[in-house]
Amino acid sequence: LLHVCFRISQRRFKQLVDRLLQFISLRLFPAKPEEFPPMVKCTWWIPSAAKVLALFNAANSLVSPPLISYTDFYNSTLDHIDLMEEYHNWQCYGNSHRFSFCQYPCIISIAAKKVIIQRDSEQQMISIARQSLVDKVSRRQKPDMNMLFLNVKVRRTHLVSDSLDELARKMADLKKKLKVTFVGEAGLDMGGLTKEWFLLLIRQIFHPDYGMFTYHKDSHCHWFSSFKCDNYSEFRLVGALMGLAVYNSITLDIRFPPCCYKKLLSPPIVPCDHNTLVGICDVTLDDLFQIMPELAHGLSELLSYEGNVEEDFYSTFQVFQEEFGVIKSYNLKPNGDKIPVTNQNRKEYVQLYVDFLLNKSIYKQFAAFYYGFHSVCASYALLLLRPEEVEILVCGSPELDMSALQRSTQYEGYQKTDLTIRYFWDVVLGFSLDLQKKLLHFATGSDRVPVGGMADLNFKISKSETSTNW
């Protein structure tokens, strides 16, 4: 059936998906309820339509490039139903006879999934805060409001080390609401200090001099440094930071390639057995193209080379990497240094090489990062997400709509009809996309838009009352 599905023309495929989505919407919210049989007599309608959509989605995923975007499967009508009831039904009954839309996450929009994750996070925060309160009272100690929060105190001069120490000491509190204090500075954290802490920390950790991540100019993204080290706790910190950002609904200015999010969901729930490998996923030459395009291009040419590979390239199943000025060699398979790459085995060589670069050579770094992220974000809601959706939750969406920002902006001391404000929007709407991104980065710490769109940015223009001749 899958193979039959993706042989359908793109136009017809999209048409069928749209019809099925419309069918679900009309059954959920009928314009004329009297025209439908009673719900009891057609309980199979929605589950059957959802199953067929899941089949089309699976077929769509098998083709490269896909026939339609994964977002074309979203049914925005579901944003208006009781999502938490669906989620709890799914948690209690799994994929059994009791239907829940969560069994078919391809049709739930990213906005709806964010609502599920946020509510799930809030419930976890409340239950952990309540447990802290009960523990205090049972020990006959005076409760303190601070125990309901994850309080992070850092010095600007020792930002990374203080943050690492604070998060390591407060592992049990990671699921509480985050509050940040900069030592020696007055200021209540109403969200601004938390954003600043994330921004400064990310900037330091991802700086090339820090050595944890390598920036690839060709692809404009960061990747894990393969250098071996004694302690991988800093990678765990970055994972926890990413988890805290998702958990506390903050978008981060991080440039990871798509395959990073694929690895982050491998598996989506942390395995009970600590010997199970984590962060290992199937990777292809396409994944390498998104990080190291030049190297991927070279390997692609090797695959299509029409001459004698063994005689002309003189390669073996061995790779070389420079570590602190020393060239080290690694075998891609046992006795790889003695096995020549030939026309017959070059596909295997390329696959092993890509797997080595994106999985094996950075296993310990990524595993620490994986456990850090899941120490905060452990939730069955992650099973609902595609890797692309995790990226949007972490970094926001790259689609900018400045007119939407103008509509949702709040004013203090100004009216939106004031000349100053009209001039401001004339200038901003006339900016190039690059300048609009810079403005957004200056105001929010990231040039991307949160999942809920521009309205979720809480953009405010305030009048400064101090006299000035600027």
C-alpha cells in the first residue's frame, strides 16, 4: 500500500490528504450536525481517517524529497479540542482500542504539540514543587518560597563554571520554574535575566576558542568537537540548557544541523538500561552535506567515479583526524587499514565513514548532551515530535512576519497612531530580511520566531521619560 501511495501524482496526493483532513474537521465540528448520523453510530469514521493519513504520511517519508511537506498533514482544527484529555487517554491506554489523536502525531500541529509539552511541563513543575513542600513540612521545617524554583546564581566573570556547578548541584530541581540572579546586581527575574543568562552562556560555550563545538563556515552550523577529554560534563550542561529552554518556553540562538535533532530523539525516551546506546541514528550522505558539504561532495564523487577506484584513489577503510596537532588514525572496520576501497565496496566505505563522523567519533560527547537534555525534558510528549519540530521548539521558526509583530506589539507611553511609532514601523517594514533579523536578535536574543508566532514574543515599545537631547 505504501508503494502504491507514493506512486500517486503530487497534486492528487495533496488533494487526498486535504480531503481526509477536511473529513476529520467536519466530523469534529459539523456545520449542520443534523445532517450526520449520531456519533455513536460512526465512531469508526475519525479513527479510520487518521489511520489512512498515517499511511500517506509513512509513504511521504519514504520518498526523497517528500511529495508534500510534513506540515501539510497538520489539522489545525485539533488546536481547538481538549488536547490534554487526548494526551492522558494516550498515556493511560497507549495504542490500544481507546482512540486518541496522539496515536497519530503527524496530524497534530506543532502549535498543539507545544501546548501539550508546556502543560505537561507545568504539571511536572507543580508536582515537584508540591513534593518539596511536603518534604519540608514533614521534617517540620519552615517552608520557603525559593524552594518552589530552580534558583541559579552566577557571577558574570565565571559564567560557565558557575552555571555548571549550580546545575550539577541542583539536578533534583531542574524541573522547577527557572529563576536567574547575577551576583552583585539588583534585579528581579521576570524573564529578562533568564533570557540574558541563556544568551551569554550560549555565546561563550559555542565560541571556537572554547573547543567544545566546531563552527563550519560552509554550512553555517556548529558540530560536536571529536577531541577526547577527561570530563564530558560541559556537554551535559549544554544538553540541560537546551532542555531548560524548551521546558521554560525560551528560544535559543543555536545553529545545529537537522541530524542533531534526529539523534536527540534516538530514542525519544531514555532507556532504563544504561548500557543501551543513545544518540545513535541512521545517517546518510545527505546528513553530512548539511554539516560538511565539501567532504560530502568528495564522497559523492567517489560513489559516481567511473574509473578504477582502487588504483586511482589508493584508499583503505581507515580515516585520519587531527587532535591537538597530532594525526590519529581510526579503522572503519576490523583491519580496515589493510582493506582497499574498490568499486565494489565503495558504498560500504562511504556509509561507514559518514557513520564514524556523525555517530562513533563523537559518541561520548553526544551521549552526555543527550542525557543533559532528557534530564529536563523527559516526557512522553517527545514521542509525538519529529526532529524538525524539536528544532523549531528549541530555536523557533525562521519565517519572519514583521506585519504580525506590528499587530501584536504593546505600547507604554505611546499610542500606535503617534508619529514616532508610525515612523518606526515604516522603517522596520522597509528593512531587508537581514536587518529585520538583526532587530529581532537585538530585542529578544534570537532572530527566530517562537512556535506561537510573533504574538508570543511580547514585543513592547516604551517611552523613556528621562529628558534627553539624543
